[in-house]
Amino acid sequence: MRKRLGAVALCLLMSVCGSFAACDNDSSGKGTNPPYSGYDAYTEAMAPDDVRYAERVITESDYTFDVNMKNAAVSDLVANPVFASGMVLQRRAVNKLCGYTTAEHIAVVYRRKTYYGTIENNKWEVYLPAMEATDDGYQLTIYTDKGKLALKDVYVGEVFICGGQSNMHLTLSQFGDYNPAHAADAAAANDEKLRLFDVARTESLTPIDQYAGIVAWNAANPSSAGSFSAVGYLYGKRLREVLKVPVGLIATAVGGSGIVYWLPGETYEELAEQDVDMIASSGVNALTPSFGFNSIINPIRFLKVRGVVWYQGESDAMQGDLAAIDYEKTLRAMADGWRKTFDTPTMIFTVIELPRWDGKLNLAGKDNGGVYKNVRTAQQNYAKNDPLGCMSVSIDLGEYKIDGKGESLLGSIHPLDKSEISLRAANCTLHNFFGVEQRLGPTIEKIERKGDTYRITLKNYGEGMEIRNDGIGFELELDEIDFTEDYEVNLEGKNVVVVSWEKGLNVTGIRYGVHPTTNVENQTDVSKQVSIYNSDGKPMDQFDLSTAED
């Protein structure tokens, strides 16, 4: 392999935006960073959602109650388990509380205001108006003619579901066993306004309304944070630092789960009728269609949430090309299905791009670099096509494994450092949907070929670009049959220029960040397998404009 690096120059360029496939807006001016266009779609969608159920907020009634009444028996009054002491209500949205009661009348008092509700077939519901975030938790008391139920320390802020498979499921303490930084993260956790809710992972082939096991909201402390999703906790910690409001996190991930596990039943059936390739099992396991949705997601559907941070796709990638390619359709259908289930059309989805994991064949006998590439491409396309979706780039992050060596209890499919992965995901959410300027990665505006030269025009790249790692990561397709790593790469203004050194063969395609380099010195460090970075140290994401098969 021969590669020659052209002049490595820092160029004064435009500001950064989201991931390669997720941003289409232009920006101008050194240091500026306008919100991604998804912010406009989100704020426009939020406007009607704020008032959509305003008429159900009842503030007057003939029912009167005694504030000094005794606590109701559990058989007479219960709230859905997700509505509990220490919870977070979603700010700037109408929130519904619900549960079961044998009473005839019901009311809720929160922050010295009273709201009345309805009871039908022993099911009660009370709607609270859109509110701004609270500085502290307040008592919320539910009154009926059978007694009262007091929920302590109820906050108003931002609520997110942390979903996916093992890379989202594994806890801060588990990663702390291999990464001292995460052990320190758990030990330092101390935030009353970061509230953690770990669901009860029950099993059901049909949708259930509430968990059979005990669940609770807990403040972030060494114990609760240590046993919570590492990615989820670090994601929420970043949101707290920037937004300065209470944040509620709900951990729902299950190791090894395919995306079909999380699909509403109706959504799965619709995709199956469309012949969308999905990996599914007839048994009761992490590949059972709708199994996780029925038993884990459906019980929390009454809670108003802002959105989802989603880290999943490894199981789908491991099963072969078709499922990976169709992953975009399945992910989009899942997002729409959840929005329908939660009755929240404004639910946002932040997708964490699958980091690199190379050096081992998957179950279909394919190189993981190629199959993971297909899922990453699907994730890029999802973010591009869903105005309420975004994707954080992880192409330079992850672990490498050669011939089964380097195994740990977690396995190298699980990057042991979740700090940067979580930070990028949180910054993606903040930038795209909260209008908070964040430094993300350079994005591709266009790619043009002339003879043996490719010119990649970038946009949204902060104060400059640089070429690292000897320009590694590109592959040029020759005569639609083979690939070469013999090229020269350099920067020309806002363009990355790649020129083939092969003579006598037609250059017919180009790809970047797809497979591990053949440079042995750089193989075992995933961050050295790509080379185009902006001045903030964020990478250009993968792309593939080739036709040849590996």
C-alpha cells in the first residue's frame, strides 16, 4: 500500500453541524453553528402538541375533598407504577396521570393548584397543563372519596428513554470493572435532579399495562448510577450540564435484542407484509417480534417523554446483509410506532451510530466491517429522512479484536469507553432539537469524480479541517471489480481531494471508513482507521460510492 499525504492545512471553514447523513442546512460565518433544520420541524410540531389536550385539563368541579383524609388502601387507589415519587414530568407538554381506583371522584393537587379527572371502569386519568421546569421536586397528591395517595419530589423537566441492546443495557459499574474512568463516574454521581428509572424486564407475548415487578425513580448517586445504563447515565449527565433542568431517564435496553424485539405488533405485521427483511425468532428470546415492546415499552406508554436515545443494531448487523440494509425501514417504522403508542407525534430519536468493531467474522461469514457498514448507512439514512431523528457519529470509536484475542467479560463488541460515545449523542440531541450550539462533525455536501480524482466538498466544519493518520481510510474501486489503497489525499479549501496512483485502470467508485486498513501498524487502533477530522477533533463519517463486492 502506498499513500502520500498532501499539504496538511487548517482551513478557515464553515461551522459544524450533525452527522454526514443527518444535516442538509448550510451555515456561514466563522464560529457560527445554526441549529439543524430538525429543530424547526421539532418546534413547529411542539406548538400544537402543547395545546392538543389542553381541553382535558379540568380545573373546576363540584367534587370537594378533605386534604387531611387518610391514605387510600392499595385496593382502592393506585397510580400506574411509572407515576411515582421522584418522577419527572415532561415540561412544556400536557401530561396525563392514570391508574386504577374504586372511587367515584378524583383530583390531583400539584404546586398548590388542583386538577380534576375522570373515572371509567375503575380506570382514572387526570391531565396536567403544560408547565416550565421546576427548580425542586414538589409533592403531588391524588385525592379520591376513598382516600389519598401522595407522591413526593415530583419534578418537571426533560424525560428520555434509553433504549437498545447490550451497549445501552450494560451498567456504569460493569464498564467500571474495565475502565477506571467509569468507576470514577459512578463514585462521583450525586445529582438529585437527575432521576433514574430502571424498568422491570418482565416477559409477555401480548402487550401488558403495568409491570409486575417493583420499579422506582431514584436520584443519581453512586449506587443508582452504578447500576444504571452507562451510556444512558452519561447522556443524561450531559443534558443536565447544558439544559440546567431536571432530567428523567428510563432504561429499557436488553442485551442481544434485535430491532424486531422492540416493534409494536401492528408495526411488525405491516413490515412483514412488505417483505422487509427482519431477523426474528419463533422462540421466546431477544429476537422474538414485539416481545420487548409488549413487556417493557407498553407499560410506560402513559408517561409523556421528550424522546429516545437509541443504541442498537449489532444483532441485526451480525445476521447478514439484507437485514442490515433494511434496518433503515425497520428503524423508521419503530420510531413512528412508538410515537403512535405514546400518543406523542413530536417524540425525537437520537440514534448512536454503531462504532467500529473489526477483525472477526459474523454468523453469516461476513467481515464485520462490511456488515456494520450497512447498518451505519441505514442509520445515516434514517437520520436524513426523519425530521425528528438525528444520528451521532461513532466511526472512529470502538474496539478491535483479532482471532478471538483480547476478549474480556464484555467482549470487544462493547466499546469499554462510553464517555465520547455518550457525549456525542447528547450533543447531537442538544444541537438538533434544543437549538443549543454544539461542535459536531463535518458533513458531506457533494462528491464529484473527474478521471482518477475524487473531490469531496464538505460543509459545516467549524474552524478548519485536518488530515490525520497518513490519510488512511479511503478505498478506490477500479473497473468495478477491485479496490486499491494506493492514492494521494490532500485538502484544497473546503474540499478533500483523493487521487488514484493506479494507472491504466478506470477509477469507478470510492468508499471511506468501511473496512479496517491493511496497514498493520494502524489495525488495532480503531481511531487510526479514518483520517478526515475537523479542528474540534470530530471525524467525517463513512460513505460508499462503489459497486464492486468484497
